[in-house]
Amino acid sequence: MVGLIVIGILLVVLEANKSNDIVKALLDAAEFLVGPFKDVFKPDGAKAKVAVNYGLAAVIYAIVGGLIAKLLRR
């Protein structure tokens, strides 16, 4: 999940062609995962907004995923 969100950030920041089917699918998947975090922060600029909010989602998913993995190892 974290990797998909990071790919979404990179595609937006690097201005990937959104009409490309692969890019669109990756961005749609990342946007679905980021749903609850989409408008937590509202910095100026679309790229900054995506980078900050998607980055927050990636960090939260990484922490929660790490905790779940730790609990399952017990």
C-alpha cells in the first residue's frame, strides 16, 4: 500500500500523462487508499497538497502495517 501511494505521489509531482491507462489506474488506486487523508492539510499548490496528504497517508499505513506485522509475529 505504501509503495502504491508513493508511486501516486511521484506520478503527480513529475506530471505523468493522466490520460495514459496505466497512470490513471495507479492514480485511482492511490487516491482510493488515501481517501480519509485527502484533505487533512491544504498547502498552496496541487502538487504540494498531494505530496503532503499522500505522504501522511503513506506514513500512517507504514506504522499501522508495522504494528500489525509485529502483533502477528507473536
